[in-house]
Amino acid sequence: GLPESIKELRIVKIGDVDTQVDGGTHVNSLNEVGKIEITKTVNKGKNNRRMYFVLKH
């Protein structure tokens, strides 16, 4: 089950690529995030990558 602190879930669908259930914090627009710098990319299987990034000011 879900932790009691999760009151709302959001389902994120990226075209035909991926669908994920998520209960985290989200921005309304990428303009709220600003610039990012990808610092590392790791292969996580044939079709998956994990990306590490930092927010730039």
C-alpha cells in the first residue's frame, strides 16, 4: 500500500514511451525550474537511463 502521507497520486504519461504513477512534488511549468545541468547519465537496462542533474542559478 501507499504511505499514509500520500493523499493524491498523479499519473505521468510520456507518449508511447512511459507511464509512471507519482506522488511527489511537481512544478506547474518548466519555467519554475530554470536551467539545469546534467552531471551524470547511467544505463539502467536496454531502454532506461538514470540522469543526475543540478539546478543552475
